[in-house]
Amino acid sequence: MTESLTPDLHPSRDILLTEGGGRARLVWYLDFSCKHTRRIRDVMQRSAGRFGPQNVSMAVRFLPGGAEHTGSEIAARGAIAAAHQGAYEDMHRALFSRPPRYTEALILSIGEVLGLDLDRLKADMWSEATDARLAEDRIVAHRAGVRDTPALFIDGRLYDGAWDETSLTEEVQKPIGVQIRIASLEFFHWAASAGLVLILATLLALITVNLGLHDAYEHLRELPIALSFGETIFSLPLEMWVNDALMALFFLLVGIEIKREIVNGELSDPARAALPIIGAIGGMVAPAMIYAAINWGQPTAHGWGVPMATDIAFTLGILALLGDRVPTSLKVFVSALAIADDLGAILVIAVFYGNGFHMREFAIAVVIFAVMIGLNRGRIYSRTPYLILGAALWFYVHESGLHATLAGVLTAAAIPSRRSANIRGVAAQTAAIFDAELRDPDTPVGHGTLSRLQHAVDRLREPGFHLQNALEHWSNFLILPLFAFFNTGILIVGAQFSLWEPEALGVMAGLVLGKPLGIFVLVFLAVRLGFAQMSSEISWMQLLGAGSLAGVGFTMSIFIGSAAFTGEQLASVKLAILLASLTSALVGSLILILAARHTDNPG
């Protein structure tokens, strides 16, 4: 039964609080000893009255505390046993009406008051069926990420909203706004969603350009958008606003992620960081060398940086789609490698793909960055001054001739880091704030209370985390799709460029062959020479598959390509990037699937 049991309601198995058949299905996990469950019980009862029995089917499951909370398990056993005699609701009310110090004797005395068969009640409490039910409830809850009560599943989905009557009623009735929110959250939480949106944006650009709207597409790309400050006018084409301004926010998030990994992540421990960093170096050097060899002596040789980059969103999205076929340690390795790869790509863009150099503007940018570092040293944790100064930094970096997106990475570096707060202290603080409000529950929560709660919650993580949380969806589902749309509109029908041109051939060979070759060879040598150690969960075949997936360049490769080329050469390079990324994704996925089958059937 455990294998088929889900967080959704099972009428033939679960203990129902309603007659069943309702439009919405609720499964309430409870622990009779849990003070939080006891507090929200009245909310659940009032909400059930507002739902209406015809609209809701509600069941209970049990998640008693661990071995140190034997009383809570005895209460759960007593409730299950009472349900066998049709007296669950009476036992439920009786248990919640008493202090949470439950014993077998108390359960039997309640059963006697309720007129139950006490011998049967005791036998059912300790039966194998009750053991199995409690085990099943716990296993299914843990699979769904639930460790503590109270927990509520609505139509099989864990409810993460507020535990008040209005919020619960809206979640059950599902007005259009709630339906949109649920659908969007489920889509955003799908690991491959960002990659899917990028694919759709790319297809839209290709279809638009090749079905007769090329001129309109180019007009939109070149549409000038200006900001004026008095008599000063700063104007860029729409495409440049996307590539230089919006993508600076993307690089801000990349910088935050890199910083977190260096400070307190996979790249913080030299022993753990060695292998992905070595792999990243191989995955950057080999493609660049292959490209340079193919383009040696050609004016296109300066595009060597294009095949160096790995698109982390696509790569991790493909690994997520492969699911259990890929060991967790390999996913961690690829994540760290892609982050180190991003750092290398950022340095290449900043140093080699700027646009001239202007000392005055560069000096002003240095002063602005120095002020931001001063705020960091002064432990100014508010994100607002860094964002304001970051915007000014972007302008002067752009005007200096360096690539403007460098400002995003520098802003990420300037935002201060700090250890996460002691969660016990913050929990005690928030509990004290709520307890003060509960003394007069009829008075609306004041602004001061909300402000203190917000400050307490903000303190749980560093400023960069909150900034990343606020911007990540905007980056994945607006900024990157816009970038893809404005940079992949390649006119293929009737085009004159050829994929056999050295720049296109160099990009494809670099991504498809250079990436896996460089990663595999350098990691192999590092492990064999004792410089690093690879997880025993990862086979060499899986490493080769991961290296092939790293050849999905897409966003970062197109970004570097746009900085390195123009005209038909740029169109040729972009098409090469798309084809190489598709090939790398298919080859890498196939290798990992075959590797998983080989692992499952070693004979």
C-alpha cells in the first residue's frame, strides 16, 4: 500500500471527517501533542464549516513525534482504534480537550466514557494494521517533504499559505487568482521550466524572422529608447537595453551565486572545489584551443571565447529531467563546474570583449565601486544603496568601454555576506512577538509588529539571498527569454552564410567535442595523479555524459558571440551555437541514460 499511497486523499483507506465526494480533497496531518496543531485546530474546524460538506472531503493522517514523544503516538493509536468502532470524531475531540500527556490508561478511560468495546480498542491500538498505518502516514509525509505538523494537503499539493479561515477557504474554492498562482508556482518549481521558456522564446524568434516578419523584427530590435537627464540624453537600441542593461541583472544573480558558493558552498572547501574547478578549466581551455586551431590566421580568431561557456539553466534542467538516472553527486559536480565556468566567462567578457577604453569614466566607476566596498566594510546590510550605486556603476562601466554586464558581477561582490542567523534565537523572537499579539487577538496586527517580524525573517539569510529570491523569477522568465528572443532571430531561409565557415565550425567543434574532451581529460588526470578525488557514485561514462551536457552553451555563448561578431558572421555563429547546444544536449542525455542502464545491469 505504501508504494501506491500519495499525499492525496484515499477514501477507502483514510479516516474521513466528512462523508466524502466533495469537490476539493483535504488531508490533514496532525499530532495530538503538537502545540501548533492544537492552536490551529479551531481554525480548521471553523474553516470546515465554511467549506461546506458538499464541497470538501477531509481526511486525517497522523505524524506523531519521535521516540521521545511516546504520548503523541499513543494518542494517534487511540484515535485509529476508535475509528474502527466509528468513534473517531468523539475521540478526536476528547484528546484535544485534555492536556497533551497521553497514556494507554487515558485512552481506555476515554473509550469507556464513549461506550466503546475496551478489549477491542486496546487490541486495535497495538495491532499490526495500526503499526502499518502509522508507518505509511510517516513515509508518505516524508516523501512530500513534511517532517512536522501541522501539515495540510489540498488536492495532493502541500498547502504553504496562511493558516486562517479566509486563506484556507480561498485555497479550497480556488477563484481564478488562486488557480493562476498555483499553476505558476508549480511551473516555476519545475526544474526544466526556465529552459523550456528559453526554447519557446528562441522558436518564436526563428518563426517570426523566417515567416515574413524579418523587417518588423529588426525594426523592433533597433528601436531607440532614451533616458534624459536635463540636456543629457542616453539612448540605446532596444536590443542593447536587453543585452547590456537587463542582462546586467542576470549577471548580478550569477555573481551572487558564485559568491555564495565561494563563501559557503561547493567552492568554499578546497578539497571539494578542486575537481569541478579543474573540470571547468578543461571545459574552457579545450574548446578555445579547438576554435583557435580552426580559425588560425583568420580574422575570426578573436571569437575563441564563444565555445567556452556553459548554460547552467539548460544543463541543470536536463539533469533534472533525467531524474534518478543521474546520481546526486554528479548533479552537485555539474552545478559547481557550471558556476566556476560562469566566473571564467565573466572574466573573458570583461577583459577581451569590451568596446574601447575611456579612462575618465573608468575612474568614476572605480570610485563608485570603492564606495560600495566601503558600505560593505561598514556592515550596511540594506540592499537599496547597493542597487542605486549599482545602477550608476553600470552607466560608467558602459561608458568606459568595458562590457556593462561587469557592473552586475561587481555589485554582487560588493553586497555584504554574513552568517545566517541563529534560527533558535529568531524563532524565539517571532514567538514572543506573536504571543504578545495573541493576548489581544481581536486587535488587528499593527504596523510595528509586522515590521519587527519582517526584520526577524530577513535576518535568517544574507542580503544577497533575499535579492536573488526577489529577482530570480524575473531573470529566468523575462530577462533571459527576452535576450533569447532578440538574439536568436536568425534568417535561415535564403541566408548566404554557411556552417562550414571557420567561425561556425570552430564553435560547433568547440562545444560538441571540446567541452566533453577538456572536462574528461583534465578530471581523469587530476584523479589519477591524486590532485582531486571523484565521488564513488560517479562513473567515467557518467562524467563523459556530464561533459557533453556542458557543451550546451546557448545564453552565455550567444552573449559572447554578440560581443565578438556582427552581421552574417554573427548569424552564422548563433546558428552554430543553437545546433551545437542541441547536439550536446542529445548526446549528453543519451550517454547518461546508457550509463544508468549499465549501472543497473552491470552484468
